[in-house]
Amino acid sequence: MAIRSIDDYKRLPEAERQLLEVLSGLPDSSLDEEAVLLTTSLYTASRKMVQLLEQQQLVPQGLSWTAFSMLYDCWISSPRETWVLAESAGVSKATASTVIKRLAQENLCQIQRDPSDRRRTRVELTEAGKQLMRELYPVFHEQEKTVCRTTQQRRAAAIEQPAAKVN
């Protein structure tokens, strides 16, 4: 939504107005308001989605978001090396190793050492891990669709408002 008038500004949620007020006071006057609002909105939506999924689906299963992310990565492409899972989840290799060991204890994945280089480990989902992902992913995908619908609705509203003023 391009902010072209005081009315456009007033339609913004309070948090977004405060954000723009603070950022507009920075020395660099080339503030791209649309870029700020879009990236902030995407970040906020993704954090809310993660929190909701964790609280409603993952914690009851004894999983964290990091564990779910690693299970998801292995589900999509398996086997995966530990360092790849760590990088994808945004955690250290030590943290990834701890999470993977716990998932292996829960029989959700198995850890395989590379026979040619014992320092390298590969992680692959067990049938129980695959089944869990088949149960969890539809719930996760519903949240993805909600975020996309909201984004599409905002984009449509931003396009319709200027068009309505042309008449």
C-alpha cells in the first residue's frame, strides 16, 4: 500500500504507523515504505504462524520448531547430512546434533555414519517420522494458506483503493 495521503496513513494499524514514524526520522530520506511494511508483515506473519503451530501442534507432540524443521527437511529430501539440517534450521551443528539424537531416541529418524568418513552423519526419517509429518504437514499448510490469503487480501485492497478514486 503506497502511502499517498493522510487517509492512507490513518488506515494503517497503529504498530505500522509507529514503525514508519520512527524510520522516517532516520537520516536516509529514501525510505521505501512499501518495502518496510511488506517485510515487517511477512516477518510478523511467519512468527505468528510458527508460534501457533508450536503451541497447538508441536508442543503436544514433544517437538520444537527446530525439530519440526529438521523432520520436514528430511521428509522432503532424505537422507540429509547433519550440517545441512543445522544450516537450514539456522542453528549450530551442536544444537542440530542434540535435536537429531532426541528425534532418533523417539524413533522419528535414524542416524547413519558415512562409511568413508565417520565424521559425517546422515539423517533419514523412519516410517514413524514420515507418518508424523503426514499428520502435521496439513495443519502447517493450513497456516501457510491463511498467511497467503491475508497477504492476497491486503494486496487486492491496495490495488482497489486507488482504482476506486479514479471514477
